[in-house]
Amino acid sequence: MLPSFFSRLIACLLLCTAVQAHALTAEAARAMAAGDTDERIAALQAAIATPDDATVAFIRAMGDDAVKIAGDKAIVIKDDKGIDPVTGAEVPVPDDAEDIVNNNRMRGEFDTALASLQLMATDVAQRRKAVDALREETDEARLPLIEKALAAEQDAGLKARLESIRARILISSSDAAKRLDAAQFLSASANPATRTVLLEQLRSEEDPRVKAALQSALKAVEERLQWGERLAAVFSGISLGSILLLVALGLAITYGLMGVINMAHGELMMIGAYATYVMQGIFQKYFPGAFDWYLVAAVPAAFMASALMGAVLERSVIRFLYGRPLETLLATWGISLMLQQLVRTVFGAQNVGVENPSWMSGGVQLMENLQLPWNRVIIVAFALAVLGGVAFLISKTRLGLFVRGVTQNRPIASCMGVNTARVDTYAFALGSGIAGLAGCALSQVGNVGPDLGQGYIVDSFMVVVLGGVGQLAGTVYAALGLGVLNKFLEGWTGAVLAKIAVLVFIIIFIQKRPQGIFAVKGRSADA
């Protein structure tokens, strides 16, 4: 029994000695907190190789600028009290204690060190977050910790990502065999940062075999990235097209069905955006707990605000100008200037910010270089929903029947007992309300200002004319087609030349097909 007791005692002493050897020491804390940046980084990397809880807490305190130096000791400041980083005991803070100085490089090292330590966390979410933070790491000093985490990792997805990080670090190794293996592994990557790493290594590589492997890997990575870039351009085009569709839908009714050239259409959209801003303020002040749902309330508010303004404009000005397009254009242009000045007087000339609800933040990651933002995805779905609602309203409801009847033959519709003046007001209010919905959607992807509508009025007219006057299907094709075409041309020629190219395309198309993509069918088309 006695020898067994002594053997256990010796084992415990050895274990305690090993733990103490790996624990944070006052000298190590001092070395991490003060001195030359390179020396501090070296001390930090040595500390995280065998960390304990005190080391993690001390690194976090340094990152928060909550550490002072007093002579040869580092002191953590917590709640205006001094804490010994090694023992955790409260200590006095001398009057001559100095704050540590952290430059940007040092702060980056703290963040990376904490992310590295989280690689060994028991929570999968924490480990995933740590891997995301280290995805562009190339410092070989991190390699032991990466390999340690790789050996312990059980999640297949995280293990593959750790192997990718390890390969990116080994690509600059002094061992040619390791560089060769790393190049072959990275050839399957779709991370844009991998292309940069391969290019940098290729410039300095001297080994012919490794150089060939690097060139092959670089070609494979670039081909994979090009697919992501193409898909990103397609989605950006669809996103732009959905916004143009929302803007042009209202114009397709007021101009396409009613023949009114409404130059104030952009300002009606602006009113919808400011209605969203006002609704945001109401929720922030009176319903802060339900702030994430302010946008749901803003949608009908934006529609009603713009629809009421449109109804007022139609009854007070536009109803006297039917059949006189030039005078309608001049009158609505003047109205647009008045509405802009009204908004400047009420809300100020500066842009106002509209926040995204939490459920519209972030995005869905499809590829390494392709992320679809939730706000854009939801706007595309919203545009399709509005399109479906308008199509149903025009083709399946009594109001839609009256609008189509008045559009095709006003005298006969009037003889059949249709109140054409009321139908005109309803139709114009509907088109204006849809413009308000477009403003509500636009508020989620940019700032809201008095000039918001000016950037879309010309594009929306082009969409309506290109699609075919009065044709909702043509409006859809034209909006999505112009959006995708514009985004693809931007990648080749730049934003300005892309706009010019799209305008030239529309001019040529209208010259060849004046009726647009879809021509109006029936007797009215031949009149």
C-alpha cells in the first residue's frame, strides 16, 4: 500500500508541475503587454501554444485595452480595480502605471490568437467562427495549433476547411515536398484569397515541379472563381431587374394603360421610401421590442401614402390633361420639383438612413466567392409577389375589367355605365401606390433622399417602352433583361459605358420594332 501511495503522490506532483509549466507567468504577461511589436507577437504565439484560462482572459483584456504596465508587472483593469493576470487576486494600481499601446498589427494578432484558441472549443459554432476568422491565415507560426485542432476535429466540414488553411500556410514552406502537396490540395479551392496566395508564391518559386503545380492550381482556382463571378453577375442583374420591375410596374399602368407621361413617378416612389422611414421612426420610439417587424407595417403605409398622393394629383391636375401628352409631361415635371422641395422642407436635404430588420441582414453562402444578400433575395421575391398581385388585379377583378374597358374604348365603356372618371382615379392611384412599394423596397438597399426617384425615372420609361406599351409581360422581360445585360456589361466596360451601351441597344431595338417586345393586339392596334 505504501509504495502505491508514494507513486500516486509523485504522479500528482509531476502533473501539477506540468500544469504550472504551461500556465501563464508574470514574465510572459509582461512580454506580451510591453516592448517591441515583434517581441510581443513572439511572446503571444508562445503563450497560445500551451494556453490556460488565465492566458485567454489576459489576451482578451489586452485586446480591450484593459491592461496597464507597472514596472515589471502587467495589471488587468476591471471595474476600476487592479487584477493580477496570473493569480486573479486584486492588486493595487500604482499612480505611475502606464496603459499598453496597441497598434493595428497588434490588435490583429490578438484577434487571430483568440480565434486560434477557439479552435479547441467544445461548441461547434465557436469552432466554426474561429475557422472563419483564420480562413486567410498564412503565418507558419499558427501551424502547430492548426494541426492540433485538425487532429481533434470531428466535424467533416470544419476538418476540410482546416486542411485548406493548413495548405495555405504550407504553400510557403521551406520544404519543396510540402509546397507541392499544398499546391495540389489548393487546386480544389474556390476562395478568392487562395488565388492571391498562389500568385505570390508563383513569383518567388524556383523549383520547376512546384512551379508547374502552382500554375496548374492557379488555373483551376481561376476557372472555379469565374463561375462564381458569373453567377454573382446574374444575381446582381436579376436584383437590379427586380427593382426596375417594381418601378416600371406602376408606370406601365399610368403610362402604358392610361397614356399619361408622368414625370413625377420617381417622386411618388420617393414618397413610399420616406413613408418607410417614418414607420421605422414610429417603431423605434413606440414599439422598440417589435422593431424587426416595422417593414411589414411599412409596406401598406408606403402604398397608401403614394396612392393617396397619386389620387390627389389625378383629380387636381392630370384629369384636365388627358390626350395632351406634352402638356402632361411638363405639368408632372413641375409637380416632381414641388414634391422634391416639399420633402426637403419636411425632412431636410440630407439623405436619411433606413435600417434593415435583422431577418434581412446577412446572406446565404452558395460558393466561396458567391453570397446572396438576404435583402436582395427578399426584394426579388417581393417584386414577383407584387407582379402577381397586379396581374391578378388587372385580369381577374372588376376594377381590372373596368380599367381594361376604359383603356380600349372609353366612349363605349361610358355608355355601358362605367364611371370613367372614377376608374381613371383608381388606376392612377394604383400605379402610384405600386411606385410607393418600389420606394419601400429601395429603402432597404440604399439611402433615402429627395433625389431618390431621379435615378430610376428614365430607366423605368425605357423598360415600359421596350417591353411594349400596356404589356405587363413585356415589362417583366424588359426589366430583367436590361438588369442582367447592364450588370454583365459593367464587368467588361465599366458602369458609364455599360449605361451608354444599354441605351444604344434600346434605340436600335425600338427602331427595328417600335411596338416593343410585345405588340398590342386587336382593333386598337390597327387604329
